[in-house]
Amino acid sequence: LISGGELDVTGAASGIGRETMFEFLRRGAQVAAVDLDLAALEAIKAELGDYGAALQVHRLDVTDRQAFQALADQLVSSGFLPHVVVNNAGIGFLGPLFETPPEVWDKVWRVNVMGVVNGCQVFGPKMAEAGDARWLVNVASAASAGPLPNMSAYAATKWAVEGLNMVLAMELETSRLGVVSVHPGIINTAIVRDARAVSPSISPKQLDRLQAYYVKQGCHPEVVGQAVVEAVTLGR
């Protein structure tokens, strides 16, 4: 299913997206990786040397529906209709609900939910029409089952992704296009190291303690990348 197939990964410049991209490349997939940080993607591709020949990189804001559609059209017209789309791009905000501004809610919703919706809608119909086994992989979170304080916006959006996944799976039941719902737990990524996405009431000491916990207790994001490959390979 994977070898020789095509893969599109959003948020691929770091963390879970990066490791998922690497895992599929190791299995022989042709990969299109997208991120807001194109320079980071280009650096990764350069570091891969000959191995990077199977990787193409693009800058994309997943909240920009027109740009997402244009990229999808460009890929499909070049013969690249993904067998797997990984909608991974996501952001968070750390702070109490009463201190989470409306503009933060809007931004987190647009990236975490509408980014997934956009990825599914621009690729999904043509993937379903192809008639062979293909997968939409939508990254939710353990927070959709066990949320913690100070993460209301993040948890709410990941609950929304989980609900979207359940409905989409039912709608595609007679199709060979499947849905994989991913629920990472404590993963050591940069999402907890962005001091710009923190409420003023969260002290530097609290943030340092949280980051240290993720470093000490968190899984490496490659664990998630491997799980995603296993899920689409085994059809889970």
C-alpha cells in the first residue's frame, strides 16, 4: 500500500509531521510536504541528499482554502494524487479559558479544525473516486478524551476533529477511502515551547516545569509517525 504511493503531509517541518514524513520516505513513498516554514522544509530536503529525491516541499497556510485548493490542483495535474493525506498541522494555547482571547480561539480553530476540513475536502473526493485503498489521516489528540486545565481552545478543537473523523468514516463506509484518527499523548514537540501562545497568568516557572516534563516523560514524535504508517498499512 505504501511503497510507490504518494503522500501529502501538512505541518511537516517539525515534530509529528516531520517524523511521519520520514517514516513514509523510509517505506519508499513519494512525499509532498507542506508547512508555513518553507525554509525549514528545504533544509530538511537538502540534508536528505539523494534520499530527498522522493520529497517535494511547498509553503502552505492550511487555513487558506484557495491556496490549499491551488496546491491540490497543482499536485493532481502533475500526476500526484495522494494515497495518504496526513492532516497534522496544529497549534495550541496555554492558559485559563477566561484569559484566552477571541482572536486566539479563532486562530486555533482555523488551524486545528478548518485546516483538517480543507485537507479532506480538497483531496478527498478525487481520492474516493480513484477506487483503490487510500487514507485520510487526521490528527486529533489524547486531549479529545482526557483534557487538562489551561488548554480549553486546544482540547475543544481536538474534540471537533474527533467528531469530524467519526462522521467522515461513516460517510465513507462504502468507499475504499478510509479515515485514520490519531490521538497523540505526551509527545516531546515544540508545541509546548512557544512562549507566544501562553497566557500572562502562566508564570515562566510553570512553563519551564511543563517543558521539562515533556522532555523527560514525553515520547519522541517518531513513535507517532511509526504508528501512522502502521495504521494505514494494516487498515486500522
